[in-house]
Amino acid sequence: MLAGQQVIILRQDVERNRGQEAQRSNIVAAKAIAGAVRTTLGPRGMDKMLVSSTGDVVITNDGATILQEISVQHPGAKMVIEVAKAQDDEVGDGTTTAVVLVGALMEQAELMLAKKIHPTVIAQGYRLGMGKALEIIKNLSIKVDPFDRKTLLKIADTAMTGKSIESVKGKLDGIVVDAVMAIADKSSGKVLADEDDVIIKKQKGASMDDAELIKGIVIDKKRVNETMPKRIKSAKVALVASPLEIKKTQVKAKIKITSSEQMDAFGLQERETLKKLSDAVIASGANVLLCQKGIADPIQFYLGKAGVLAVEDVAEDDMKNAAKALGASVMNKAEDLTPGVLGSAELVEESDDIDIIRIEGCKNPKTTTILLRGTSDYLLDELERAVVDGTRVVMDTMEDASFLVGGGAVETELVLGIRDYASTVGGRVQLAIEAYAASFEVIPLTLAENSGYNMIDKLVNLKNAHAKGQKNAGLNVYNGEIIDMLKEGVIEPSRSKRQSIQSSAESAIMLIRVDDMMITQNKAPQGGMNY
Ligand SMILES: Nc1ncnc2c1ncn2[C@@H]1O[C@H](COP(=O)(O)OP(=O)(O)OP(=O)(O)O)[C@@H](O)[C@H]1O
Ligand SMILES: [Mg+2]
């Protein structure tokens, strides 16, 4: 008999939340996360300033970045952040939308739970609603030629709107679209675009307007020695990973060697070894050398004399990019260089005004670099995030050859379409499907709110327009009018909506179905039950 006796199953450091407590806790967490990013949605959304414990500052409007920077404890909150991460990985844009949708779905669930609708029914309704939503957006998707530059420009523009780079958006749209069009591969019949083929480089200084598209790669260094040529045509490029020096030179002081006489400072044996190393580079036929580590002064001198342009301390990523772009292999040691492992480019040139070396006309013509300029690191980082969003949405649109209109138009269609569908279902599930439909109102509502308009009025106007069959009607966030978003050119890749619909519903369903939460406090469990 166990009556009256306490049976301990869980360890004492396991915190347990059951039933409504667990559900409530997840609802609060999801709503809190959605609330944190909600004000950034749309072109007139605000930015967030995030300060880490070490004092690093990030100013951004990007949902994924905000959620990546804040650290949360709650398991439910972590799941919502996963939604943003998945959206960022799969699509590259629409992270705020996805998270705000989860928040709305959880809010609707809260109302239903209060009415004693069982979580299983809610989950079923959400699942059916999601299926309908995907069907509706499939029908609304507009087909496009993947190389239709005009449409792609609008796609890039919509994604980059509202990211504190307004003044240069027009120019960046062109750079982003041309970069992606240059690297897109259509050999398999379908267009494929590899994110890694568009390299983004940032250089502080000058204005954002000086951003540039370079058909090739950029190394953000200068040549190692001024006696070397600044410009090499028909370049044969050697890539070496280890340092070009002898481990222990007897000459302690670092001396810049500018004449043969100064070489006498080195012992005969050292000189020979160093000469051998530089001869290995020269004998391979290379006229450009990119070295991941340092290059000893005497070697710089020998290479300069032989007319080789050499760069030292090249970042590992740049070495990888160079190998791919130039069709070269990175050799561990200079002695291993042969003509066969060199890469080729039409031109390698050190820039006059900034500390970069441009490598253009590469063997692999697909590599493209977007060089961003700006006066501060904060600005450059936010510029980079905008450009990454821009390149990703252009890639998505090219790969899927389809897009949807923005400005809350699709969401309003979803509200109405899913509600119609719900009425054909009946029973309690109908209520859950209707609640699912209502969740999409959060997007037009938030766009209106963030632009300073009356949310309810705008939603009513939108719904009226859609009820009259204007399926592209959306909110002009600059003057509050309801306009045709397709004509306005506010368009987004279909993939973005598809992903946010799927992941928001799936994570909401998962969270609602949890009725028991066991959280182990101790990080290093020693026996007992773990969840
Ligand atoms: N010119 C515009 N007029 C009206 N709505 C717009 C306009 N440009 C973009 N939008 C809308 O703004 C929303 C996107 O806002 P935002 O870019 O801030 O969030 P996100 O794409 O969901 O997340 P993130 O960009 O942070 O990953 C979409 O609903 C889009 O249709
Ligand atoms: Mg966006």
C-alpha cells in the first residue's frame, strides 16, 4: 500500500508545470517574444538597440538578429526563436512576420482555452487552417520569368525597405539584383543560386552611396611591400597557407630590406633557405601570391624583384573564396607550388584610395562581390543585413519563379478565405479554424499601428476592398490609403509567406499540445529523470 506515502519520481531540482499552468506559461512566453519584435515590422517599423553584457552595441530592424542577440531562458520562448532562425535559414527574410504570427496564434489559443476548447481541437483546427492557407497562397502566387530584372528590383526593394538605408536603396537594389543574376545557374533547367557565390565585404569610410559591385573577389589588404607591382594583368595566382619564413631568424630586429646589401645581415644559410622559398613561388610561374600567414622581409624583397605582387595575412575565408573563384588550390607549403595549382584572373590590382586588392576576370566567372562602404560599423552592419535580405529574396524568387504581393494584402485574403472554408467544416473545429484565420489580421494591424494609423479602421477598409474582389489591396504605409500593391511594386517571394505560414502553425501547435513541462535546473544531471 502506498496510500499516504509520498513517492518521489522526479529529482528535486526539476521544476514542473502542469496542465493550464504549462499552457499559460508557453502562451506568455510566445507573446512576449512576438511583442519584442512587433514594433519593427514594416517599412515604418522602429529599430532596436541591443547592448550585450560586454558592451557591444547592435542597432537593427532585423527580426532574426534581434532574437539571436537576446538570450532567453524559457523553453517556449526558445521554440519561437527557432521559428525565426528557420525562416532566416530557409528564406532570409520574413523573420518578424513569422514570429508575430506565432504570437497571434498563441493569443487566439489563449482565448479558446478560456472557452474550454480542448488543445487537441485547437491543434486540429490550426492544422486544417494551415493546409488551406498554403492552398490559398499557391493560388495567389504570381509566376515570373526568373531573369525579369524589373520584377527582381522590386522584390529587393521591398525586402530592403525600412532598414535605415533608405537613401541608397535604389542603388543597392541594382547591385543586389545584378550580383544574383550574375551567379545564378540555370544549367539544370531550373535556376539555382548559391548564397556563397555572392560575397559581401565591408570597408569603413566613404559614403553608403559608394557601394560597388565587383565581378570577382576583393581581399581587404594592401600588397605586403611597396617595391612590388600594384597591378598585374593576366595574373597567375599562388595560394599558400603556411608562413613564408624560417622559424628562427638570428636577426632579431625587423628590418625593411630595400637593397641586396642589407641581405648580408642574414646568415648565409638563412639567406639560402629564404631564397629557396621565394624561388619556389617564382618557379611555379606565379606573379601574384596570397599567403594566409606572414612573409619574411627577405622573401618580400626577392619576390618584389621578380615582379610578384604578394599579400600576407589573408583571412582564411578570403583564401577559400579565392581558391574557388580562381580555380586554384591552397598549398600548405610554398615548396609544393606547381603551375597546375595556380589560379588565374585577368587583373589583380591594389586600389588607390582604399586598402583593398581587387581580383577581377576570375577563371570562375560566377563569383561576385558586393563592396559596402559606410561611415560607421553600426551602419555597415545594418547595411550588410539589408543586403543579405535583399540577395536572399532575389535568389528565392529566381529559384521558385513566383512572388506574392505585400502590404498586408495576402494576409487579408487569408483571413477571408480561411474563414469561408471554416464555415464548411462545422463543429468545434470550425471555431479553431476561424481563430486561425483571425491570426493573420495581426500583420495588417501591425503595419497600420507601426505607421501611426488607426489599426481597426485600416483593417476594416482592407477587408471591404478584398470582399469586393480587390485581392491585391494593401496598406500604403506612407499615407494610409488602401492601394493595389502589385501596381505599387510591393512584392515578396512566395517562399517567404509559405515558410512563415508553415513554421508559425507548426510551432504554435507544438506549444499548445504541451500540458506538462519539466525543467531540470541543474546543468549537469547526475541520474534521475531528464526531460
Ligand atoms: N512599401 C510598403 N508598403 C506596405 N507594406 C510594405 C512595404 N514594404 C514592405 N511592406 C510589408 O512589410 C512587411 C515586412 O516587414 P519587415 O521587413 O520589417 O519584416 P519581415 O520581413 O517579416 O522580417 P525581417 O525583415 O526582420 O526578417 C511585409 O508584410 C511587407 O509586405
Ligand atoms: Mg523584411
